[in-house]
Amino acid sequence: MNEDIRDMVFKRASNDQIKKKALQLGMHTLRMDGWEKIKAGITTLNEVIRVTQQD
């Protein structure tokens, strides 16, 4: 967490706003990391979907 994100949290920014800013700053989501692991042959699509399943 950097100062920009910390300020957004303290100002009660929405989750979407914080995520957007974090992505701009270079964060990778768990699902994005999973896709890289699929391409590298480390895991499977089914495993990434299972672990990163969204509500």
C-alpha cells in the first residue's frame, strides 16, 4: 500500500476506485497472476477460476 492508496482508504473511496488506482500503479490481481501461471504451465484454467471465483 502506498500513500495514494492509503489516502483513498482513509477518505472511504469505493473498492472500484481503489482497485482502479492500484492497477494504474502496477498491482496485479490474483486472477491476472493466475493467467500468467496458466501460460507458464504452472496451473490450470479450472484452478484459477475456482480460486478467483467472484460473487
